[in-house]
Amino acid sequence: MNPTPPIQTSDFVLQTSTRRGLNPARAVLDNGVVLLAKHTTTTPAVSINLAIRAGSACDPPDAPGTTWLLSRVIDRGTAKRSAADIAEALDSRGITITIAVTRQLFSLVCTCLAEDFEAVLALLGEIVITPSLLDREIETRKGEVITAIRQDDDNPAVRASESLMALLYPDGHPYGRRTKGSIEVVETLTRDRLLHLHDQRFAPTELSAAIVGDVNPSHVHDVAAGVFGRWQNAAPPPITLPPVRHATRRQRLVIPMMNKAQADIAYGFTTITRRDPDYYAFWLMNNAFGQYSIGGRLGDSIRERQGMAYYVSSSLDANVAEGPLVIRAGVSPANVDRAVASIDEEITRLITEGLTPKELDESRRYLIGSIPRALETNAAIASFLQIAEFFGLGLDYDVRLPDLLGAVTLDQANAAARRALHPERATIVIAGPYADVESDNRLIG
């Protein structure tokens, strides 16, 4: 039998790749702050996205969760304003600041009216540069974080996902640590510890500011220079991530939670970095396998045809280090073994038979068609620009992306599956009202 020929770049790809791009302006202040600005006139509003390269990977090895606690308290007062002053400045303008921590980034995001842009950026600058981190605010937020940790500990989906990461990234690797930390660690964190982390990791060289909306890029530059231009702090040493050790055997952990009605499965592998040349083949392969339509092949088989999962999908998180590909499913306790066996079967079928040309083309068309929809709002554009900046993808990444996806052949997508997936190397965590004798519960304390 002749092998299936590689799928060629479709007309759809060629047509969309000629569209006009975002074409943002980029500038670097003298102290190293990166400015990304895009002028839009759809609404008289501006989205501000400040990203500091100080995510949870920067946590001290003995204190995971320090960055998360800092994120909960950083907006509760500055050198010039109290928490009440900040709340009044935001509430009077109808603004909410979203503060998020990922493995690599600490982000502050909000949207304001164009007329409020200068005042709001000045406030955000104060929060980033001179937070007060008062003891009373820290104690209040510590209580909230501890409550959130307890809620996570009682959630089978969170327990399965966090335990899977600890197995995939053992021995204290930052990707395997809990972002919120543990109750024991959070209780010991002090103001001095938070101030030290802020002083060590927050610096102008680590900040990129993406500002998108009804404001001219030259004005963005002038305002941002006024807010951040005088900020001086030494650049921190780069975070060196330990090598990722890919699994060589199958391992399985069960976390009994007998008071729950549903069991959650997290089934995963370590894969590739975001800068790997095969990233786009992996992205397309994963979309066809566990995301397209109602969950790709996984959703069609396990949820729709067999009817034994409340949800099932896969996700690929390629990052600075080799990120995970994780399959998640929520099932009745009676269906746990069948669901795991079905995941095994779908992976085996994928790596032996491969995707079909139709599957690859449908996923390609879906991903390319979703690019304009993913950039419809100012906030979405700002987030996209931050990702492109962090990974060094270029200011024209949105224009090149359709062709990058269009260039992936069927052979490359199937090679990605064979490179990343195999049931004999799978790491599996099951949390919920289920127990068995296969699990090696010694793997995690």
C-alpha cells in the first residue's frame, strides 16, 4: 500500500496569510522596559497588560507559593497610596485589575477608558514599583490563600492535575511545585520575605508593557517613560531550570477521595519547549487528538461514542522548559478503568495509524480561522503581543502564524505524536472515589 502523501498547504491558508497584520510599535526605554503599543479605534478604551518575568519559577526552593502570596497583596497599598485609596481610584473608574501568576510571568491586566489611561498607568506603575506590603494586609491575604489551598485540596480535578505535574517534574523542579504553595509554607511567609522577592526579581529589564486601544503609540511612549523611565533596579540573574527528565516507564497514582461523586483523571507526558521547530506540528497534532470540535478523537471516542466521560480533552503547554501534554477526563468511578484503557487505545491508534489528511486539514483550518476571532478585543491583542515578546516570536507573528501552521505536513504531525506519546511511558493520576492496587502511592508524599 502506498503511503498517504503529505497534506499540502491549503488555499485557505494562502488566502488568510495575506491579511493585514497588527503591526504594533515596539520601543525599549533606557532602563530596559519594553513597550508594545497598538492603536485601535473600535472602542474608546485602552487595555493595559504589564508582564514581569517573575513567575512562580522564581519562588525560593524552600518556599513555593511566595510569588502567589505577593500577587495577592501587591495591590493593597503603595508608598503613596493606601489600599482604600487604590480601591477608590479603581472603583470610581469602573476598573478591575486582574493579577495572575504563571510559571514564568507575573501579570497585571486591566481595561480603562482612553481618558483615564494616564492616571491608570501611573497607578499600576506605583503598584509594580513601590508596593507597601503592610503586615496587616499580608495576614489578611495569607488567610485567603490558605482557604484557597484547602479548597484545592478538596477538588479532585486540581489534586489530579497538581499531582501529575509533581510526577512529571520531580525533585523540586519549578514546574512540579504547587503555584499557591502549601499551608505550612504560607503560614511562615513574612513581609521581609515578600519584600526580598520583590527587590530581587522586579526590575525594569524584566517588565514588558503591552498597551492596546484608543491611544497613539507616541503618547503611550511618553506616558510610560514618565511612569517607568526613572525606575532603577539591578537586573536579576536568569532563572536556570533543571533539565526535564522524560519518563521511561508507566506510573500511576491514585488519590482516594471517597466523599466525591466523580473521579478525575490526569494522564500526561513531558514534550517540547515553545521554541522547538516542531511546535506547530505538535500544536496541530494535539488539536486533532484532543481539542477540535468536541474534544477531537478523544471526545468523539470516550465521551460521544462510549458515553463514559463527563468531559475529556488534551492540552499542550510548551514553555521555556519542555512543557506537558495532559489529557484530562472526568468520569464515574465505575468507568475509571475503561476510560484509562480507552485513552491508551486512542494513543496507540494515533502513533501506529496516524492522523488522516482530513483530520489535519480540519484542525489546520480551525486554528487559522480562529486567529482573527482570538484578536477581536484590545485585551486579547495585548495578551498575544506579550506572548510573542516573551518567546521572541517577532512583531509580525500574527501574519506569519497561518503560514507556519500551513507548512506542517501530515508526516510531521504524526512524527510529533510518535515523539511525545506512548502508553508505556504515560504518567497517570486518578483522584476521586476510587482505589486500586496498581497505584504506586509512594511516588508522592
